[in-house]
Amino acid sequence: MRAPLLALALLAAATPDAHSGSTGRPVAVRGPDPRVAGLIDVAVEVSGSRVPLFDAVDGSGRLYFEAREGAAYALRLSNRSHERLGAVVVVDGLNAISGERETIARGRPGRLYVLGPWSQVEVRGWRTSLDQVRQFTFVAERSSYAARSGKANSRMGWIEVAVYRDLAPARVGGSRREGSGAEAPSAAAPAERSSNDAKSARGEAAREYPGTGWGEAAYDPAVEVRFDPAAAPVQQTVLRYEYAPALRALGILPRPQRDRLRERDSGYGFARPPRW
């Protein structure tokens, strides 16, 4: 499998034509989810397994998935077209390659992952160099990379993927510069989550909101290439992650049903099995 490619100049883009999992073996990809299938299909894997995505109940088009405290997660991007495409990946409001704040569709995009025709890439962490990432890990929002680096913002808990067409021919560069990714986090106070849906769940949901932490270092080599993105993205996918109690409070996950028969029987003093 070839290493991911990162774009040179202002848009450094990591462009993996294909990417293997941590075992080095190719990872099988199921068919695209029709809600995120476009030029690039976006899937989420938590602890190595693909997880379901749920529609927002407000009709916004956002997709939700369940965060699991302490678990590592990754985004699998699959190019379903014959075109060479660039994808900006923004986690908690920060570009996953540079670690800088990024707002989609405002001016030229920041650093991108570049995918060749019919290729795929696994984005599994904050890129710290051409050879290494720090794995995306679910942590308390106050312990997230964005908060600890002093860059907490109103898009904590959001994952955004914007897809751009290439206006120039592909040129692979031989640069192996270090330091093209994010810097190690420093202590800082987190910002409040400001979206209406998260606020509405505040009463019943878990006391903590999830954020994406600065996880374990992982070897993940990439190569830089040139990529000239179009002025505007041709596809945008917005994902939100929350702990299960918040998803239930938002009406996205069903509330657990009471087992009234079990509750009734438990009050009759029946014999319990021995402990051995």
C-alpha cells in the first residue's frame, strides 16, 4: 500500500491512495452509506469497528454517532469517483493536519488529504509529521486537544469533511519535512459547547461532553504532493459525536425500556443463585 500524500505549499495535503490499518493489512470497506455517499464516502470506525451514523432529528442533515470514553476512533474516506480529490478534515474546529482553526468555505482551504481515483485513506489522528500522528481519542471536552492547546471553540464535538476538486495535474514531491502537523498541546481552559442541540440535552445527558484528545503516537507515513483546490467545496459532510446519554436526550438513540415484569418479580424475595 502506498503512503498517504500531503500537499505542498499553502495547502499541504496528505493524500493516501490507499491506506492499511495498524496491522499493515488492507482494511475491507463496506458499501457507502447513502447519506454520506458522494464523491467521497465518509465512515467512522471506533476501536477498529465501523459504527452506525444517525440522522439529526431537526432535519439539519447532520449525522450523529456515539462517543465512547477512552476509545480511539478514525475516519475512513473513500473516493468513489475517477477524479483526484482533496478533503479538508476538521475535528473540534481544528484542521486535523495543521492543528489550526479552520472554517469551511471561508477562503482557500487549509491542509488537505488528497485521494486518487477510487482510493481510500484512514485519518486516525492529529498529524505531527510526515511519519506520525497522535490518535484521535474520546476524552472529556476540557481534556481535548483543542482545549489544552488554547483553541477551544463553538464547534467542539463536530467533525467536518469538505471535498475539493483539483485544478492542477498531479505532481508528487519528495519532501520529507518534519513539523508539518500540529504542535503538542499546552494547558488552556475549554470553551462551552454552544450549539442548541447540545444545550437542550444538558439536563438529562452526561455531565461531561466529549472532545477529541491527543492520543498515543502512531506510525502513519505520508508523502507531500501539489494540489490546487477549487474555490469552493463540492461536498460537505458534518458529523457530531456525543455520549449515549446525550444522544438519548436528543431523541437520536431510544431510551431504555423498563422491564416491569422483572421489577415486579424482584420484590417477591425469590432465591438468588450462589456466588460460586
